[in-house]
Amino acid sequence: MRDWRETALYYFQTRARAGEAAFNGGRVEGEARSYLRNYREARKRMESSLSEYDGKYRLYNTEQLHEGLRLMATGAWR
């Protein structure tokens, strides 16, 4: 859950400072650049831990977490 919270936190910080451009290949400058970097690092950790979790605990439905990551990838999660 820590990875999910960090990913969501950095996602919304990046979105607030850089908008959807940060997720659609737009130019990101200043403070927003560090938030975007933090988001990308947190997302890598989240994807890794979610994959590991899905492998170990197959009875738990993590589809909503996967859907959240899909929406974050385009900046569409609100």
C-alpha cells in the first residue's frame, strides 16, 4: 500500500503543477520536473510490487489498482 500511496501522491502533485502535459509528452519545467521524476520512480516501484503481489496472492482482485495505473499513464485519473 505504501507504493500505491506514494504513486498517487506524486501523480496528483505532478498533475497540479504541470497538468496533463506531463503525461502526454509535453514540456515540464521547474518544480514540476522533480515531481514528475518522483512520480515515475514511485510508479516503477508500484508496478513491481503489484506484479509481485498478483503472483503471490491470486485470490485478491487488484483490477482497480491496475485501472488506476492505466488512467495515471495518460493523466486522466482525477
